[in-house]
Amino acid sequence: MKILLLKFFKYPLLILSLIIFNEFTLVFFDKTPPLSNDAVVSIRKINFFMLIFFFYIKIFYLNNNFNFMSRKLFKILKNISFLFFLLLSFDIFLKFFCLGINKHWYDEENIRFNTPYDMFSNKPNILDHNEFGFRGPSLNEKIDKNTLSIAFLGGSTGYTGTPPIPEMLSEYLTNNDIKNIVYNFSVNSSNHNQHIHRLVKYINYNYDIIIFYGGNNESIQYLQFETRSSYPYNYFMKNDLPIFKIFLLKYSSIFGIIENQTGLISGINFSRKNIDKNFNIWSDEIVNNYVSTIKKAKLLFGKNLKTNKCKNVIFIPILQPVNPRSDKEVQLWNKMKKSVKDDIDFIDYSINFKNINFFDNVHVDQSSRVKIAKMMNADLLKIIKEKCN
């Protein structure tokens, strides 16, 4: 092994390797230059690791002239350090195959960023986001008084789609001779508690109708991520953990894989065990929080917003279609459906899940988004005719 290392770990080979493998030479092999920011960062990380690894092997591992310590101790340290470098190399290798912590926890900075009030929101002026960070039309303080102004607040089921549900809803209303503008405030993984705070940020604009479209992120999502009601789904992982644990989870594939399987690194497995022990009490708290949040939103926005066309603000909470899969998800979702069954303030789409094509417990295909948008359009036409005067 040492003979092989002595043969290859020489300064000319290091220099040649760095000349061949760097961001300036590799760009010539890119079919769609320039290199992306992620690619440049990855190349720089590899170059840095090459230098560290080279000098470690050259100066430390292959060096037998450390006379200030015993040969036995020095040999032990060399073997331990070599094993560490092998483990580190394997960890970095796994990262290139996108193995590690669930990307949902930390790696959505490309489309989202930390914000006050609602903790996170969409980044402005990237992809098809407007200057406020949302898909769809930009907020406008001066719109025609004959235009119906609608605020749509949801999670990923309101954000995703080509086009997303709010955009199709606007088109269908227009086809029914209702001049409108639908502001899509939806952000992946966000819940209704965040939606209240998000709309407060833009409370100076006029809205005739406010739609809270959700249910999954206010219930089943707490079985999958953060377990405390009303908290953003990633609050525990981003705010409650010590810095060194966050560092390990974000940058180590091995620790990330262990966390995905066990929850031991973060300790979230203890919260989930408590849910198992007290599921009925916990699930009642989750459902009660959902209903309470809706009531608070109605109370807050019903009296404190200026309208554009209608006399009074119309608040519409919609319980979305969901496809619960585990026993606990089924139990929790049944409680959610029961909580809105006799409440005239709610529109319940959860009963229509059989006509919807799901990818998982909540995300649907584009044809299903069309069905949902058409259902919304039909319901809104009735409500507008009855309440917007």
C-alpha cells in the first residue's frame, strides 16, 4: 500500500490533477455553459479535499521521521487518521449520489428563504416568481373596482402545477364573465398558521375573497416532520438543534442517512414515540388547532381588510382531498373530516378523493388539479352571487 502511495503522491501529479480538474477547464466539457453555481461549489470542494488529502498522505501518513513521540503511538495515530480519511471520502462520495438527510429539511434554499412573520417564503424573481416571491400576478394597490380580488393561501398543492390551481381558478372565473385577479400566496410545506402571518405582511392590499386551501400540512404533515401543532414543518430541525448537530446533518451523508432511518441524531424519534403513546390526545390537539386557526383567520381578516369590489370580505376555508396511507394517517384524517362535517363555514373536498390521482398522501397530478380548480370555480360562482354585492 505504501509503495503505491509513494508512487502516486508526488507534487507534479498534484499540480497536473488540479490543472485538469478545476472550474475553468471543466467548463469546456459542459454542453450548456456556464457551469451552475452548485457545480462550481462541488468542484471547489473536490479541489480543496484533494489538497488536504494529498498533504495529509505526503506529510503525515508517509512520514516516519516524527521522533518527538513513540513509534507505537505514532503508528496508532496514523492508522486512526487514515481510517478517518477513508470514512470521510466515503461520506463525500455518497453526497454526489444525493444521499443524506431528507432535502426537505435544509436544501430548499434555491426556491425559499427565511422571512419574518411566516418563517419562510418563496424567493423573489427566480423561476416564475414575481418580485414578492409568489407565482402569478404581482400585488397591486390600484386595480379596477370591478375586479374581484382573491387571495389564495396554501402549501405545495397551491404552489405546484403547470399551471397551478389558483391560476386555473382565475381563468375559469374569467370564462364566466367575472373579472378577477388571484394572488397566489402558496409556499411549499407551509401551514395555515404561517398563512395568517403571511397575509398580515400584505394586509395593506385589498381582497374580496380569502381562500385557505389545506388540511394535510395542518395534520398529517405533523406525523412526518415537526410534531408540534402550528409550528412550521422544519422548525425543530432548523431552530431547536445545537449548531454541531445541524452541521453534521447538513453536510454528512452518513449522519443524514442515520437520521432518516432512526431520528436518533436530532432526537425527533422521542417526540414520535410520545405520539405513539398518546395518539388520541395528540391527534385531538392537532385537529382542534386546525379548527381554531381557521376561526382566528376569519376573525382577523373578516374585520380588518379593505375590499375591492364586494361590500364585505368573504373568507373560504377548503379542506383539500388527501390520501392517508398509514393507520395513524387514516385515524387523524378521519378526525379532520369529522371536525368540518357540520360546519357551514367550510367547503369539504376531502370526500372527492376517489376521483383524484395521488402521487403520495397529498400531491396530485395535473388532471386532478384541473378537477379541483373546476370544483372551486363552481363553488365560488355560487358564493359570489350570494355574498358579493
